[in-house]
Amino acid sequence: MDITKSGNIIKTNKVFNAQTVAYSLVYSIGLVVFLIIKQMLKGFGLSAGIAMSVSFVAVMLGLFFCEKKFVFAKSINSKPLKQALTYLFRCVVDFGFFKILDFTLNDMLNMSAMLVYIFSAILIFVFNLYFDRLIVFDNIEKAERNGNTKLYRSFFENRFVLLSMCLATIGILFVFMIFKMFPFGDTTVLRMDLYHQYGPLFVELYDRITDFKSFLYSWESGGGSSFLGNYFNYLSSPFSFLIFLFDRDQIGYAITFLVIAKGVASAGTFAYFLKKSFDAHSYVSAAFGVFYAFSGYFLAYYWNIMWVDGMIWLPLVALGIEDIINNGKCKRYILSLSVLLFSSYYIGYMTCIFSVLYFFVYFIAHKDFSAKINIYSEKQKPLKEFFNNKFVMSVVKFGFSSLFVGMLCACFLVPVYFILQSCSATSDSFPSTVEQNFNLIDMLSSHLAGLETTIRSSGDDVLPNIYCGILPAILLPLYLINKKIGLKEKASYVFLLLFFIVSFNCNALDFIWHAFHVPNDLPFRYSFLYVFILLVMSFRCLMNFKGIAYKDVMITGIAFIFLVLYFQKYPTNKISNYTIYVSLAFIIVWTLVLLVIKKGNFSKFVIGITVLCMAFCEVIVGDSKSYLFTQDQTPYVEKMDTMANAVNYLKEKDKGFYRTELTYLNTRMDPCLYNYNGMSAFSSMAYESYSQTQYNLGMFGNRINSYTYNTQTPVYNMMYNIKYLIKESSSLDLSDTYYKKIYTTKDGAKTPVYENKYNLPIAFLASKSIENWDNTEGNPFEVQEDLIDKATGVSNLFVPVEYIGTESYNANCEEVTQNGAYFIDEIEENTGGSVSVLFKSVKDGNVYIYVSSSEIENINYYWNNSTNTTFQSIAEPYILDLGYHKAGDEIKAVIDLNGISSSGASFYIYAYNIDDTVLNSAYEMLSLGKMNIEKHSDTKLEGTINAGYDGFLYTSIPYDEGWKIYIDGHKVKTFEIGDSQLSAAIKQGKHTIKLVYSPKGLTYGLPISACAWVGVFGYELLKRIKRTKKAQELL
């Protein structure tokens, strides 16, 4: 009994028939159209209530005609007038259902509005189906008699694919309900990078499309960056456009919905792969689709939402490779790989490596190298005979198709390649020594249920996330001893599986898989490929279960029990008691199920339903402990209205080009979240050298791809075009010396907005000495001092504070007498030790401090007899503005030594006042040569400048070869200031300046892709002409 296959005879019943399937499709399309129209109308400024009403009327009108033409057309017995009147009555009833559910669920039970919409849609669907059939169209024919339509045949042929997707949907929603996630609560999938990075970028995507902005470059984050790079690294999935079914301030919900959609799609594509590859379409194939969707890869990386596209498209890429080998057809492979590369070029790169491996593995496993294409052909010339070989032609077609995919995608792959050259993602060196990443025995534990997922690359037990169900794990050794599966097939697939294991464990191969880069956490990002192969092998074992003896199942089950008991005694850090007991339970149950299958006493239906239900139970019970959901939607977007008020005020007040920042950020990409041009950035596509420069200037950052603004010095704000600051309530008051309050938001938050009195534009004239700017990491005040000194010749702007005392508690610290490095020893661990450094302001004005240490994390500051205080975490150090102080005011910095080793710790401390006289002199000098920006867009800046001397056009724009500078219409050579910022030489006199951006490589990639697309259209046109000609000949 082969439980992996089911009958192909089309059947119908009262639930599944041509009418219900057609109605379901029409209704689903209607829902999507309703959401699209609603969002478009809201985009045009209509209120939510009016937009919903208009959308409802439009969709109901469309549904009426669609039902009449496509659903009930064959047996309508009512008159048009009756149809119209009863349909209108039904629409009123639908609205009544919605209002009743809104009152019951929302007002009385305090459930989310989204649940009201979902339950309303379900109730209206069921009611409308029967009301329209029996009352509106008077269709009395038994629906189950109607199954002979193209749509229903397609549904029936793919019913288990749809079942797998439905079960995955229920599974994800069940988990979300447990965690009170959207749509059952306010919690979302936002966490870590998705919270700080991808979420704000999705908001920027939303803004760019609704505001018709360029996709090439963005001023919003990082002082300027290639949006094209961010788009193709994070946002280019076709699924991303589902966010437009939601409002901008529902971005957390929208991304949560994306996770659901992508998980469900993964189940569907894998079940479809099994159907097409093995002609296996059953409850079991649906169950394996669920195993694939809820694999350890998804559990660990669901929040790295762009990578999940790899899971979706991989089965179709593999199926395309099989099409090339089996049928000589390339279309599926070209289409699926192209879409994957578009969705995520990074995961697409890994899939390309897999494709080469899978091509040879599949051919060796299932074909003969000596097989001919045309076995009846007579002996031909050597060249024709060579190409008559199936393997040769398959290699040619596979190679040509792969090359063609590269040509189709060149329009974005080539520019992205050049963008990557300035990022940290391409700056790693190949490992000098070959090392193991983990213990191979420990890797076996990664197949157990209920594990803690691996997301960090450091620490013990860094293991790949390869769990994909206990049943597939049990079936894997049974595959190896299955007598019905040929040795050639076993050897091929085992080789591929072992190659992945070696790749996981070998740092050199792992480095290659990760595009010649050492990942910053999130290891083994290609483990979904291993999961795919393991599931394929396990499924093949079930297909050939006759080749397994009863005792083999028993022995394998017992062996797995002992393996789990071994890991109970010698656990990894990922294993808990929950892992042990859940795994044992499912091993026992799955072993019993396999024994029942082997006995053959039950029908396919009973066995199939059992496997499906067990698979569902495992992903619910075994996987729920692996999720971590912590972030609610409300706090993530609660400041959007306030920030929109402030930002819109500035945009209406000031039509020029400038940068704005918050004094304290919620996410690392608040400029994208709140739609303003800022300096903060967190992106793998960030310019690495610019990130290092920002770190050296005292910005909170990691030197490679992240830097975050906190209230900076007036020197920094002046040199980096910070014109406005929006003050967060958690930050200290801004000094009247440097900032002027110009606005307070009109909402309850009453957030103040300040204008920087020492603002300079994004470009201005600077001395040629600036090319010698020393921005070496160390004292950030010296870096800023050297920048202003080299730009103007003015020096001694920063004045050191006076240190007056050092006190140690449960530790010993040398006396702090000046800015510099100090060491703490004799620390008594776990005693709450601390070091207090006392210093005083030497001028009336703001005091700025920078403390860094690889061991110390927290510092508290006190002044005014400890009535004023603030806290700073220096895990990633940054300049802190301690506010205005009079000369002689004392400030105490208390360094917290909790958690510090008794062996000691070192720290660097730098604190300064500012000489306002020097600051004014520098500002006035630079203001004389500022660029007056007259026109600006995402990719262009135009203006004039009056250069008082021969110098350099200083800009705070990150250096990118895509930027071109034109002075008086002539293109000039650009170069880097501080190895990171765009600049060009400029002569004395009045000039027109134009800066234009076009991504490097776009001019190469576009023609290549254009040629490929011309080839596609030409090929399709020739095919159509040929078909037309053939049809005419037949006539």
C-alpha cells in the first residue's frame, strides 16, 4: 500500500464542487480587491469610513456580476429584478452581520478589530454562498453534480497542495493565538533586526511607492545611501507588496501577515514539488509540506523575512532542474530562479550552488550517462552524435538556462554587486586555517523537536537549524536500508546530504556558502537546503515502504530512543527537558504509526489522516517553544502621529535640503520609520568606511554597518548638515546656546522641535588641508577637532574639563587626572563595586563626555548635588551631551563594575567644554563658502557656491562611485575625504554645482537584461507565429 498517492478520479460532494470552488475564488478575489480599493481611496485622502463604504459597494456590485457569469450561470431561474432586489437585501444583511460582530467581539469582548473583520468575512462567505444560490439566483440544482469545469479539475488535481497550505495556516494561527499575536492580539513578529532594521525599511518602501520617490537613492538613513541596495537586500520579495493592504501605522501587523503568507506558501510549493516530481499527491504529501514549512530554519529565521523566500522558491527551482533533465524544458527553472534572485539575491546565490549540485545528483540517481535523446536515429556525425547524448544536452540546457537567468537579472545583480563592494559583507578574508564549527555527534541533536534555535554565531553549541519533524528523521536511516531504492540513488542523495554536513562543520566551505563572508550571527543560513534534501529522501522511503522490514522500523525507533537518552545525559545548550520528553513521545508515536502502516490493516484514508494530524500536532507541540515573540505593535508605532506632526511641520516650513534627527531613537532606523532625512543607519548595505568614520566621530555604532544619533556636539551637527532636532522626552534639555525652539507638536506628547543655530548645508567650501583629516579611531573629540581645524585652520575648539577626584568602592582605580586611558584592578566580584570620577566644567556651556571600555557597560552621571542625573550604556560607546553647566559646576561619573572580572578592566574617558568663540569663528568662515541648494531630489542636488579661495567641495555624503559632480557643467574628479566622504576640488569664484547619482553598474546591467528580455519576447513571438502557421496549414 503506497500511502503517498491517491486516486485521480474527479469527485464532488456538497462541500467541494464546481460551484463552491468558483464562489470561493470569486469571493477571495473580491476581498483582495476590496482591500486594494479601500487603501487607494484612503491614499487619495478619503476617511477610513467613506473608503470602506465605497469599496464595499464597488466590490459587491462586481461580485454580483461575477457570480452570475462564473458561478451560477448554468442554472439561474430567477428574474433580473428579483436578483437585484434580493441581492441588495443580502448586502444589507451582510452589513448587519459586521455590525453585530463588531459590537459583540470588539465592544463587549474587547477583541481586536482584525478578528472582527476575519469572522465577518467567514460568516458572510458562508451566508452569501447559500443565500445567493437559493434565493438570489434560484439555483435548485444539486451543486455536487457539477464538477466538470476547468477550475474544479485544477482544484481537485491540487487539493492536497491546498490542504497543506490550509493546515500550515491553521498551525501558524494556532501558535499566534497562544502568544496573543496578530490577529488575536497586539503582539507582532518584530524582533532584533526585524524591529530595528527591516521594519523601518518596509515603512520607507511604503512611503517611496505612495509618494512616487526614486528607488535608486535615499537621503533618509545614514546621511544618504543606495535604496536600490536596501531594496534588493531586504524588500524585493513579490510578497512585500502585501504590506499595501495595511495602513502605514499597521506595519507590524503587515509584516506579521507576510510571515504567515510566506510560511503557508512554503508548505504549498513543497507539496507541489512532491506531486510533480514523484506523482505523489495525498494526505502524506500535505503533511510533508507542513514539515517543510515549520522546519528549524523557519523557526529560527522567520523574522529574517527576506530569507524565507528561499524556502518558497527552492522546490520550484529543483522541479525546474528535473524538467530540464526529464523533458528538456527550461521555462520553470528560468522563471523560478529568476524570481528567487529578484526576491533575495543572497539566498539565490546559495540556491545557485545547490542547483549545480542537485543537477548532477538527480541525473546520477535517475538517469544513464549513455542514454540517447533520439534512440532511433542512425549513426550521425561525431558532433551531432555528441549532442544526441541526454547528459550532454541536459548540461548544455542547464548551463544556458543558468546563464540566461543571470542575463535577465543583470539589471539589478550588477549594480548590487558594485554596491556590495563598499559594504562590510564583502570585506572578509578567506579563512587561513580549516577548522571545525561543532561536534558532529552534537549535530544529530539538531533533528530533535522542541529545541532552542541557533541565532548567535558565538558561544558553545553553534549548530545548524535543521529540524524538520521526527518522522522524517526516523525515515532517513530507513531510506538507507530500503531494498526498493536503488544503490545509485542512495549514494547520490547521501553524498549531497553529507556534503551539507561537511559544509556546516568546515569553516572554509561555510565561508563560501555565505558568499565569502563570515556572518554577523545568524549562522548556517543555507540550512533550508539540507532540510529539503532530507525531506525528499524521507518521502522516497515512504513511497517505497515495502522495501522496509517490520523489524527495521522497530530497531530504528529503539535506536532513536537511545539517542535521545544519550542527549539527556550529554545535552547541548539547545536541549531542555522539554526537548527530551517531546522528542521521546513523538519517536514512540511515529514508530507505532510506521508499524501500523507496515501491517497494512487500515485504509489509505485512515493512515493519511493519521499522518496529517500527527504532523500538525508535532509542529504545534514541538515547535511552540522555539518561537520568541516580545514586541507589540502599539509601542512600535505610538509615536508615528507625533513624529509625522513634527516632520510635516518642518517640510512645510522649510522647502530646502537639510537633515533632521531625534535626540534619542526608538529603532536604529528611525529616519525611515518617521520619514525624515537623517544620519542614523543600520543596514548590511551601509558603507563600511563611512560607518567607521561615524564611530570615530563618537556616534553609537558597530564600525561596520550601524551608527545611531544621540545629541551630538555642535561641530558634528554643523559638519553633517543637522539643521533640526526633535527632542525625545527621555533626553536632556537642549542648550539655548546652540539650539532654538521653533515648534511644539499639537498632540498630547507636545514634542518640541529645535533648529540648530550652527547649521551648514550638505556641501560647502573647505581648505585643501581637509584631505589630511586624521579620523583615526580613539578620542572622538580629537577627530572632530582635527576635522574643523583642517577645514578652517581654526583650532582649540574643544577645551578639556578639570578632573578633581577619583573614588573606588570594592575596587582599585588609578587617579583620573586628565583625558585618557585608565585601569581598574582588585575588583571584588558580585559586590556592587564602582568607581566615581569627579570633574568640573571649565567654561559656561555644555559638557560632552565619551567613555569606552570592552568590559564596562553602565555609567551614571550626577550633578547639582545629585539632584540631576542621567544614565548611559557604553556597550557601544558614544558622545553624551551632559547639558549646560556653569564654569566650576561639578559632575560625577559613577562607573558600575557589576559583572566585571576580578582580573580588572580598562576604560577611556574624554570630557570637554566648547570654546564658543572658536566655534563662532569656524562657523562664520565655513558659512562664506556654503552651497546654496536650489533644487534637490533623491538623486540630484543643484545649487551655487561662491568660493573665496581654491579648495575642496566638502560634502557629508558617503562616498559612492555612483555620485558624479559637475561644476559649471563640467564633470570633475571626485575623491574621498577621510576615506569615506564625497569631495571634489573647486577653484575660486562663483560656480554652479550639480551632484547626480546613478548606481554604478546600472549602465552595464540594463543592456544585458534588455537583450535577454528581447530574446524572451522574440522567442514567444516566433512560437505564436509558428502555431498560427501550423493551424492555417491544418485548415
